[in-house]
Amino acid sequence: MTFALVVVSVINVQILTATDPRSPAAEPGMERALLWITMLGCICIFTGISIWLFFPASVTRPIKELLDAIQDIAAQKYDRRLGLYGTKEFDDVSRNFNTMAEQLAAYHASSLSELMAANENMEILINSITEPIIALDASYRILFINDVALSVLSISRHEAISRPARQLALDNDLLRRLIRGLEQSKDNVDKKVYDNAPLKIYANDKESYFQVKYISIDHMKVTDNNAVSSPDAHTNHMIMLKNVTEFKERDSAKTTFISTISHELKTPLAAIKMSLQLLEDSRIGKLNKEQSELAEDIKQNSDRLLNITSELLNMTQVESGKLQLKPRITKPIELIDYAIKANRVQADKFNISIEVDYPEDNRISKLFVDSEKIAWVLTNLLSNAIRYSPDHARVIVGARQQDETHVEMYVRDFGKGIDPRYHESIFEHYFRVPGTKVQGSGLGLSISKDFVEAHGGTLTVDSQIGSGSVFTVRIRV
Ligand code: ADP
């Protein structure tokens, strides 16, 4: 603008002086024109400087204030208000901004209270569960814990919430055991791990048993509503305890009952066998053919009853934790010989030939085992091999040095074999493969497994339908 006024004035002077700048008539006009030009120039310069100095501040100040206010809102300071007034535009901006801030504040307050209400509901729900529950985040900080869990752990809510469980576990034996169990369960591929041995806990002035269940929950990063596994996915953990004291008490009552009954049955059974022996003694009187057959029948059945009672007694020994091993140095061949002798009559009865597979040079390590128990296992395996084979079949009992530290003893038969889907179940108490016609209790293999495992060994089966079975006892020397 200054530049335009100066240009206009200069043109004016040019016009005025165009006639004859030196003529005396032009002089007063020239002076007036110069004065006007100077005055106008000064006004223009002053106006230009004022605009240059004050215009930016009047525009940038409101913009800066608006920017600050937006930043405050972004930082969730919803009580921020804008006070730009003066022009209609600024009034509108301020009014709209303040309305937006008020609505955001109201929305934030409502979602916060909703969240708090949801949290409260969840706490009520978890506290209403009568079994102890503890939830931990990825770094084992306690997220929530219900009242029963607090009581079982003997800690207060204030002590527990948001505290690192590992730190609390330093003074709390039970929590330490649970954290250790959780860490072991994490190594397991399956996310849900059930610790089979119940945990004995002294809670509410009495001894209780709890079955512990560890659950790890993977958090997925959510992208476009699709849950996807991501490198920064983290895992929360749940520890749930189920009170099994009642079942445990009933189970031990059952074990005691079976044990007592088995003991009580043994004496009359021994008396029956004794009487049978006397009956068969020709000095007392000769039995006719029919009587002999009846006597033989009674003998066989009392043998079976004795067998079952001894199996039940063995089982109760294992279940009550009263299994006592009396280990001594034993050659594997001694155990095999014992098993063959014990099964000789039965094998002859069904014309089964028993073969022995043993290294000729006898180069096989001696074992340090409870020979009665391991001999019982081999006897039972051999008895099964005979019972589940057709007449005139072959059965092989053998032993081999598996490596420097392990010896394997096995019983192979060529009988009907076992469907692979039952390979695990046959080691459970009372389990019998469906359709098995041969009489039995379903206890022999489960007791055998317990006996072998009590020695730190393993009992495994390899069998296919139609091609027979091999049961292998593997024991460390
Ligand atoms: P029991 O023989 O008294 O029934 P076990 O525990 O010894 O009890 O065996 C469990 C089941 O496994 C048997 O009922 C039978 O079905 C199956 N079994 C065991 N050994 C053999 C074998 N050598 N051949 C085929 N089936 C077998």
C-alpha cells in the first residue's frame, strides 16, 4: 500500500512538473505537492509498520490458544474450555469447542463408571465362587483373587491385590508351591494342566485336599476385529483349586475297607485249602471220581479268591502310600525263574510252551530291587500271556541289557493282542478290554505298573490285534 501511494505521488509530481519544472509559476505547486507526498508517505509508512507489528499477534494468539486446548483434550483434560471472543468466527469456534469438551467429559465419566460397575460385578461373581481362584498377569502380578483363596492362602486382600505373586510367595509356602506348579505347567504343550496329586493344605482349622488346575490364557493383538497372534502377545494365568477333601476321605475309607476285608478273607481261604489237602490225602479215605473233580473245582476257585485278595491287598498298599520296598541285589534270571515256576501248572494245563531269552554269557547287570515285588510283576505278566493265548501257543520271557544303566525284562505272547486304543486304559484299576471272556479282576496290570514305577522304572506295552503282545519292564541298574 505504501509503495502504491508513493508511486501515485511521484506520477503526480511528474505531471505537475511536466510543463516546465523551472518556471516560477510551478514552484508553489511543487512545494505543496512535495509536502503532501511527504505527509502521505509518512502516514503510509506508519500504517505499514503498525500492521506489520500488530496483525500477526492478533491472528497467531487465538490459533496458539486453540492448539493448546486441543492438546489438553488429547491428554484427556476434558475440563479445558476455550475463551476466544471478539469476532463472530472466534465466538463460534469457542462455543463449539466448549460443547465438544463438555460432551467428551460426560462420555468419559459414563464409560468410567460403566467400567467400574463391570469390574465390581466381576468381583462379586468371582467371590461367589466357593472354590479358590487366583488370576495373574504375564509378570505374575495378582489381578484378582477371591475371598476363599485369600482365606486358604491366609493373606488379606490389601496384601494381595496388584502385588507380584513371586514376592508374596517368599513368605507363603502354599503360594510358592502354586507358582512352582504354574511354571511347570507352562512347559507343557497343553495349556490346561491338571496336577493329579491333590495338594494337602491346612485351611480353616483342618487338613484339606485340593486338586489344582492351571490355565494359561494367551492374549491376541486385535487388528481390524481379527484376533491374530503377534510377537507382543502376552499370557495371563489362572490358578483354580478344587476342594476334594470329601472324595479323598471317602477314597481312603474305601481303601481301608478293602484292605480289612482282604485280610479277613485270607484266613478262611487258607483254612479251605488246608481242608482240601486233607481231603485229598488217601490216608483219610479215597475220593471217588466225582468227589475228586468237586475237590479240584473248590481248589481252583479258592486259588482264584486268594489271588484276588492278594491283588486287592497290593492295591490298597499302593493307594494308602504304605508300599514299602525292601530292595536287595538280584539277578534278572532269578526273577524270571520265579515267574516261570509260579505259572508252570497253568502253562502245562493249556499246553503253553514257555521259552527263555537270556544272554548265554549271563552278561547282564544285577538289579537292586524289591525282588518279591518285581517277581510278582513278571508272574502276573506271564500269567496274562498264558491266559490270553490259545492252547499250544508259545510264550517268551526274556531279559536284555538295554544300555549301561538300564535292564529290560519282557514277556511276549502270540495271542489275540490288544487294540492300541486300550494301551493306556489297561493300566487303570479294574479296566478290562471290552469283550474279554477270560476271568480276571482288571487289577494285575495297574498294580504291576505301580510296583515298577515305585522302583523308578517303566512298564510299557507293544501290541497289535492278531499279532500278540509284548510287555516290557525297564529298570535302572
Ligand atoms: P485281568 O487280566 O485280571 O483282567 P489285568 O490288569 O492283568 O487284569 O489286565 C487288564 C486287561 O488287559 C485284561 O482284562 C485284558 O483284557 C487285557 N490284557 C492284559 N494282558 C493281555 C495279553 N497278554 N493279551 C491280551 N490282552 C491282555
